Amino acid sequence: MDTTNIKSLPLKIFIVVIILVVIFFGLKGFLVTVWLSNASPTTYAVYGEDSRIMKIIFLEKNNTVIWYNDPNTEFNEIILTHMRGTYGTHYFWRFWHIDGPGISFGYRMYPDGVKPVVMEMEVIQKFIFGKRESTFPKIGEKTYSVILFQDSTLEFQEMYFKKEPTSTLFLQELLSKLGS
């Protein structure tokens, strides 16, 4: 009986497994899914215990209105942004890879049901009411962040927003203040 073939069998299996893993991760990494906003406005909101409110309203053509209100200081800020993003690559279980500016090692574990999107946000217009510093970037400035989408929630900058019905009147009011 030839024992060299028996000893080399585990090595051959190990090499084949390594090659398959490299092919799986390599080929799957080439697939890119571009994020697109819904055709109808979709609103997500977070309500603070101190009465502050922040709403993100995704509009068609990847435009987004973000409204921040602090009734304690009588401060309101509204921005219109254009968002461009790509979904992360889902490998298995909760294991994802995200890629974008400022991300050096993009392999991450996310909770079940989450779809991460690496998002570029460019501020197009801005409206401020009140005597405070702006909480958002300047017009023309681009920022990058990871937004975690779920069925009825999203996580943006460590805040958890819940989906709620979109008020057309409220949206029209915000857009009129922006001059849109």
C-alpha cells in the first residue's frame, strides 16, 4: 500500500478548499448593486427624549430632504441632498463587505436583515432658521457614511430612524423653504 498518496490527500483537499474560497470571495466581490431611492417619497424619523426631531425623506432620483428641529432652541435646518450609494456584498450569514472612501478593511458583521449601503451625500440646498451653527455640511460638500437599511428602520450616524407615513403637506413645506 502506497502511503504517500494517503498523506498527500489532505494537502490536496486543503489546496482545493483554499482555491474555492478565493474564487468565491474574488468573484462575488466584482458584483456591485447600486442603491436607488423609491419612486414615491419614503420618510424615516427619530424623535429624541429632549423633543428634538430629525427626519430623512428619500425622494425620487436619489434626492433626499433631511430636516432637523430643536424646539428647545427654536432651531430648524433643512437640507436637500443628492445621494449615491452601493450596497455591500453579502457573503453568508451576517458577513458583509463594504467598500468606499475612508474604508480600509471593509469586512463587517451586521445584524440579520440589515442591508448596508455605502452612501455619498452631496448637499445641494440648505435652509436654516435660528441662531445656531449648522449641523450639516456646507452646500456642495460631499460626505460618506454607511447607512444600514432594514424593512422599517434605518441606522444613520449611530441614530435609529423608524419608517413613518410621508406627509405630502410637510414635504411641500420643506421644499418651498428650500426654494425647490
